Amino acid sequence: MSILLAGAKPLGGKAVDILIEDGTIAGVGKMSASATPDETIDCTGLILLPGFVDLHTHLREPGREDAETVASGSAAAALGGYTAVHAMANTNPVADTAEIVEQVARLGERAGLVDVRPVGAVSKGLAGQELAEIGTMARSAAAVRIFSDDGRCVHDSRLMRRAFEYVKAFGGVIAQHAQDPRLADSTACCHEGEVSGRLGLPGWPGVAEESIVARDVMLAEHTGSRLHVCHVSTAGTVEVIRWAKARGIDVTSEVTPHHLLLTCDLLDSYDPVFKVNPPLRSDSDVQALREALADGTIDAVATDHAPHAPHDKDHAFADAAFGMLGLQTALGVVAESMVGTGLLDWAGVADRMSVRPAAIGGLSTHGRPIEAGEPANLTLVDANGSYTVDADALASKSRNTPFAGRTLPAGVVATFLRGRATVRDGKLVDGIPA
Amino acid sequence: MKNLLSAADLDRDEATAILDTAARMHAIQGREVKKLPPLRGRTIVNLFFEDSTRTRSSFEIAGKWLSADVINVSAKGSSVSKGESLRDTALTVAAMGVDALVVRHNASGAVQRIAGWVGCRVVNAGDGTHEHPTQALLDAYTLRNRLGDLEGRHVVIVGDITHSRVARSNVILLNTLGARVTLVAPPTLMPSGVASWTCETSWDLDATLSGKEFGDVDAVMMLRVQRERMSGGYFATEREYAINYGLSPQRLDLLAEHAPVLHPGPMNRGLEISSVAADSARSVVLDQVQAGVAVRMAVLYRLLAGAAEEEVLSV
Amino acid sequence: MTGHAPTSAESADAADGAAIPAPVPVLSDADVARVIDRIAHQIIENTAKSGFDIALLGIPTRGVPLAQRLAARIALFADTTVPVGSLDITLYRDDLRLRGVRPLGDTVEPEGGITGRTVVLVDDVLFSGRTIRAALDALKDLGRPRAVQLAVLVDRGHRELPIRADYVGKNLPTATAQNVRVRLTEIDGVDCVELEAAE
């Protein structure tokens, strides 16, 4: 099966022809006249990027299949230009054993739209008390490399130290959801500041994130281990990471699209579609996050795609579930907040949304250069259009997107997983699998 | 006026009109026949997700004295735990053909959300730590009766400001009526971002009440301190709070002759307010309760007696 | 019952360019005074037998100063103090839901109350009779008068209910589209009654 992408612009550069054959990039640049592809796609004006890799997504299966399944989440991911996603462990039951992570991996294979890489829990049941079976999960067919209690913070310093030490044997990385529960407990839901005081919403101060990240980088240094910081949300955390990297500490980090664009004044409406953990913050935080992503202090964009059934959001703000959809709108939001503002070019987008996340997750076949011989995990992007987000048309089973009705400057035209198109003309090739 | 969700919904004219109407309602309460006809045939539901005997009774009497049919629905116990969404609970009650919902909820913003879902009028009887507009109105009414026009008056509010919807609504309404406010609390009980509110703040109750820090004081409002706040570590002991922030007899004497003492109730005697202060001639606590009924009658009258703006027929 | 006070601009041309006719004077200030005197004498005549056990209740807005003036004239002519009060009927109107919310007027009970006495309701204009009907409902919640009478400055006809006045200053035939404008010094700075054309 061969496909010719005619006139595409790899990483936004000069237009060339790219030939895909049997799952691999067969050639880049002018083809010889004798090459006769099975299909030619006119890619005039379109940008070709390596398929995106999401380090942080919630697929809700097992346990909350009413909100999302591995299949529906995979569809949303493919439509968003993703070829690989890491599925977080806070399912029901928690993914803290080889059996559960293998089940999630199998479900991903069956859906066949993206490579689903399960994340394993750090602690049993996410309880933050005892280590989960990290080694067995690493050795399982799911080959877990990223371990996270996301949703909860690994608060106990000793447990975090043990996790840092233990994971070294399996080439893994601990991904921390930084939230000191003594400073921001489960009721905290609004950036602590003028808005939280005025609206009477329990505050979630930035220092609750920063103090944990500061502790964790020191522990990573002390144990000679790797740290990945999930969903960085404050300017202060950026400073800590900058300091740690300058010191040579092995730390990586991610930022969500919504934290690059949205601020806490949106909470004036008390609409829980804007309720997320960590919360939306101030303009100065958004600015600092954008600059950090631009200069590489923050390594990757990760969606933290968090689907919720309507009845979990149709509550008072403080009672509603935390989380926003993100897979299908990630590209558009990054284009608006980073490319449109001149902070990042398309090569930079490829780096932050594909190359570095693949490296952090240890994925050898994603985030590869667009060169002959490389696996054809690619996405075709239209950066000249305007794409209005229609909540009802999203592939996710849920509808909780803060971008409903918003017009974004870029959209995914096609996605290729190992040379096979999963998305064409902005639509799924086969529909959502059962 | 369709709903009363926040003190900020009222401009000076509207707030004054409500207080004037309340004065007339209050006068009628002195008569033998207290029932008035304007809301006959209207149905009001008190939808309370949070316990409150006094506020609920106050609204109930207010509605009944205006001849409305008043029903109490207790939705206590988080709808989350019962598995029913807030939206479903609200729509189910409103679907019974209700003209107005009076709603109290323990989560800030819940009443505003409900108002967005239902078609009937909504009155906020207290949402979390956010607002309690009818309390601010009855406080303003009580102050107006004692002090006259509130323009230029200085009102001091003392207590757990962080968790107080009474404080937030009062800061807004008193400013609307031309008064100025000083908030006094220990640093742990001052809300974040309070510097951007239209009021002064102080950690020193003595300096404030004596007039040294912010000028002469025309009224003091003591807020209830919840003993549960101690387990959140906001202050060390009850004694610590009472000594530093309670209205002791000595602090009472710092006040000018004309200055009344208000308290939204229920009072923790010995904690935020001494018994001497609570029982003194300055205390207008019972006036506030009476005012509550009159003010709520005025609010219900203004919300429900006339045609909705959309319905006004040309005459 | 009166219409709203016109601005001077409205006395000029109407929007379509046609001139609105100027209001027709019905009672001058001297007429108003005479009429009030006559009603005072009539009240005295009617109630002397019962020892003047009456109370006057003015219906806001302009019924109130009228009631006060009547009480003053009665005091002058019969050398007896008649208690005066006011009765706001807003809450008892039968047309509350047809318009936006109305502000309330003052209800002040006359000294000694109304129970057992003859109450004379005082208003400026009698028209459909609905105001008086509302006043009768309001009276019921105030007490139980021995009898209720009605004194009006102007009766303009077009009754919609079986209501009649006991004392009438001036019977004035009108078209329903016309407006009877009553002005009293205490409120408008001048005493007069005018008939205005339809708007």
C-alpha cells in the first residue's frame, strides 16, 4: 500500500513530495517518474508533522465507559493528529497491576487508531501508601515506562524517594501530579487570588504545586533518577524547573493546551466546564508558560484529556468533576497560543508535540524525523483555515470542552499510523470501532 | 428585576426602592391583620440544600403574609452523593409550576447555575461563602432606621471574612448606598485578593473601633465564627480569638453613642461577641430579625407582584 | 385616578405634526376651594347626628392633601377635630399583574382607629371605581368601620363596578380617552382641574 503526499511542507518548510510505502517513509523530495503510488493526496499548502504523542490522557476504561472508552478516546486522538497516547492509571480498577495495563493495551490495539501506552500507578490503588508493582508492569506486554498517580499527588516524601529509586531498574520515569494536599486539598478548585476571594471558591495556591516540584527535583537529584512534572500551571514552577535543569537534574515537564490559553477570570460564570486540576491561573502564569514552552524549559504539550459525563458536571462548581476534553482541540489551541503569537514555529510544534514526548515516553517509532526509512507516523495539518469547535460533533463520548463554539486557526486534515490513514479530510476513515 | 442573586444586581435606586417598600411592609406588620393580597395565586418554593431554620422561616412568613403559597423543599445531603445532578434537582422542582425559587446552597455559585437552568424567578438565600443579598438588605434597612441616610457612614465588619457571604454582600451593598466599609479579621481569615475590594482592611480591632485607623465608626457588625474553623488551623483557640477579635465590653465602650451593634446570628456568646455587648442597648439583633421579614416581603413583592418585563401589556 | 403630568413639550405638536388641543380648564383654584368647603359642609350635615364620630382617609396620592384640607375646613366650620389618615391601596389593586411593580404609598391610621366609626374615603377622581373597591378591601384589613362613605373632587363617569360617591365636588362628563388632570398646591404647586384630550 503506497501513498504519495504531493506538495506537503514537512515541519512547515519547503513543499516536497513524500512517498509512504508499507508503513515506512520511502522517499522525501522529487520522486522518479517511475514511482506509481496506489494513491496520491494533494497536500498543497498543508504542513506535514510527525504524529503527535500525548503523554497524558484519560481514557476512562475500565470503569467509566459512559464518559469515554479506549476506542472513543483513540478516535478523538486520531482526529487530533495523535499517533500515540499515554493512558493514565486512575481508572476503576486502578491500573496498578500488569493485568489491568495489559487489558488497556489490548483495547488500544483492537481499536487500532493510535498506539495506546498505559501508564502504571506509582502506589497501590493511588492511595499514596505503598509502591505498586512497578517492575511487573514494566515487564508486562504493556511495557510500561511512565508511572503516575495522576489525579493524586505522591505526597509522602519517603514513598516518592522509594519510587524514584526503584524505577531506575526498569528505565522508567515518575510523572508527578504536584499538589500538596495540606495546601490544596480535594475541595480546592480555583486559583488562589482575587477571583477565588471574590467568588467564594476554595483557593488552590500556586505554592501547593511549586513546593512539591521543588522537593521532587531535589529528590531526583539525590536518587539520580528521572522526574517528569505533569501539567505545569504556574510561573513559579517554571522557575524551579529552569533552576533544576541548569543544575543538571534529569527533569522534564509538560503543559496543557488550556493552560496556554485560558485564565481564571472565566470562572466568574461558575461554569464547571472551566473546572480543571490544576486550575486555570492568571495572565502572568499563562505568559510564563508560553515562554517556557517556547524556550524548551517545558518540554512537551500534553492534553490531560479528561472526559466527564454531563451529570458529573451539572453541579455547583465546587461539587462538579475536574477536567476538560483536549485531544481534538490541542493542535488548534497550540496554533493560536504559540504559533499565532510567533513564539513557536511548526518545527517547534513538532518538537513539543511529538519528538520530545516520544523521547520522554521511550517510544522509538514515534516523533521520528520525516526522512526516508522512518516509520510513517504522521499528521497533515491545515494552518490556513479556521476551525470552529462543534462540541456535539466531537468523537469523544463526552462534551466537556471549554472551547465549544470557539474558532481555532488550525486543523488536522489527515493522520497516518504506520503508513495507514486513520483520518482523511478531517474525518475518521472507518468510523469509531466497536 | 428578574432574579436577586447578588447584592451587585441592585443599583442605588433599586436598593433604595426595596428599602422603602420594606418600610411600608414593616409598618403593616404592626396591624392585627398581617396578610396582604398581592401575591395571591403565586407559588414560591424554598429550595434549601443547606440547613437554615431562621432564613427559611423568614422567607416562609414573608411569602405567606403576601398571600403566596409557600412550600419548603429540603434537598439537604449533597445531590452528588444521591447521584442526582444539581440541574435535575432544580428542574424537577421548578417543573411543578413554581413562580419563584428561594434557594440556599452550601456551594458558591450554585444558585447562579440554577437560575441559568430554570425559567422561574430565583432569589439567592445564601450560596456557599459567596453572597447573601437579602441579609445585606436587612442589615442596610436596620442601619438606615438607626442612622438615617447611609451616605458617608462608616461600617466596620469583624470576623471570618474569608468564609462569609454576609461580608461579601454587605461590602457591595453598603458601597452602593454610599457608605464605606472596613473589614477586620486575623490574617488567616482575610480572603485572598481582598486588597482589590472597595473597602479598607485591618488586623487591629482596637485601632479600628477607636476611630484611630480609619476614622469614626458609625456601626459594627460582628460575624459568627464557626468553631469548626479551628480544626482548619485558622486560629489557635477560642480564647485566642475572643481576646484579639471579640467584641468585649471594653471594645463596646470605644464606640460612639449612636453606633449600633449588628450580628447576623446565631451568636456565639463569649466568642465573637460578649454577652454584655449582645444584650446592650446598642444591639439591634432583634431589629435585624424583624427587618428580615419586611425586607424579604419587599423583595418577593418586587419580584413577583407585577408583570414580568416581557409581559407588560400596553395600557 | 389621574394620568401622568405632561411635559411642556407635549402640549405642543404631536409626532404626526397635528397640534394637540390645549387642556380645557374645569375648576380654577377658587373653584377648588369652594368645592372643598361645600363638601365639608355636606359632611358636617350628614354626620352631626352621630356626634361627628368620623375619620377621613385620603387615598394617595392626591386624596391625602384633599382629606387634610377637608379636615381643616370641618374643624373651622364645626369647631371639632376630625382624625385624618391615609390608605394606600396599591397592594389591593386588581390590576397588579398588568404592569410592572409599583412603589407603595403610606398607610397611616387615623387617631383612634377606624373600627366603629364612619370612615369617609377621600380621592381626587372617581372613574372606573376599581380604586375604591380596592380601598374597601384594604379597609377590611384595617378594622370594621360602622359605615363607609366616599368623597371625591371629580366624578368623571364610566363606572365599571357598582360604586358611587356620597360627596361629589364636580360631575364631569368625559370621553374615556380623555384625561382628568387634578393639581393640588401641596403636590403640584397650584390648584386646578383640567380636562386633556386623548394622547
